[in-house]
Amino acid sequence: MKILGISGSPRKKGNTETLLDAALKKAAGAEIKKIIISDLNISPCREEEYSEVSERGFSIVNDDMSVIFDAVTECDAIIIASPIFFGSLSAQMKTMIDRFQCVWISKNIQKKDVYPKRLKGAFLCASASRRQDFFDNASSIIKHFFATINAEYKEELFCPGLDTKGSVKNHPECLKAAGDIGERLARG
């Protein structure tokens, strides 16, 4: 079992990454790969790149998205972690997801399934606010992303009221729930 964790937070070692680390730590026996989007050089979607999709079905833009495209190809389960920014996902996470438009085109227009393997998926989300509609909006985007990469939306964890860096450490129930998700994904 290979589990890929992707953090979409611009803040290093903040609440989002701490939740992701808790999930990955409990994924006993799984091979783990963690990607922090803000460590990569990823261009935003320019749309014209999709008039031509690479032979593999990925973006023709030469940047660090290839790291993510390849990591998704290799994994059996994926955990997406993002904070809420202005009622939705972080810009880093949304930029990454938008770049999967080429995969959507490959799958739905060219009828070439870039990710034929069925994955398990989980979404971890931290927010300073306590607004359920913000979590609902973010999870809606993740559900569409998962459908594009053939990942089943199996698990979600919403942690509200995390208004300062590290405040998730004062919420052991969130850390335990994240760990439980990692454990379940590792079991298959």
C-alpha cells in the first residue's frame, strides 16, 4: 500500500500539515510519500496548455506538477490536506487541482484514462472559522478532483476553530481522528 499525502498550506508545520502528519504517522505498514505544494514551482492553469495534452495525458507545461502527476500514478491512496482560505481551499491547493484539467480532458474528451487504478481518498481540512458552508465548499472541489483521478472519497475530517499556528495541538480529538483516517487507509 502506497499512500500519498499532499499539503496545500502555505504555512510550514502549521495546523494543516500537522493533521496530515498525524494521518501519515498512523498509516502503519504503508509506504508514505508527502508533498508540500508550496515547496514546488507550479504555474497556474493557463488553459491554452490543454489544447495539446502530452502523450501520457498530462500537462505540456514543464514545471514541478510532473512530481505530483507521477506521485498520483504510483499511489494506492491519497490524502489531501488544505486550510480554508476565503471559504474554500488554499490558492496552492486550487492551483494544483486546476492543473489536473489536462487529466479531465484526457479522460472525458480523449477517452484515455490516465489513472486507471482506483484509489482511496481522504480530505483533511483546518479552518479558523466554524462555518460548515466553507467546509462543504472545499469538500465539493475535492470530490470533483477525486472523481477526475479515480479516487473514491472515503474519508473527511473538518477541524474548525484553529485560528493560530499550532492550535490543532490543543485539539487531540482532531489529531486522533486524522490518525484513525491514516490507519484505515493503510488497511485498505
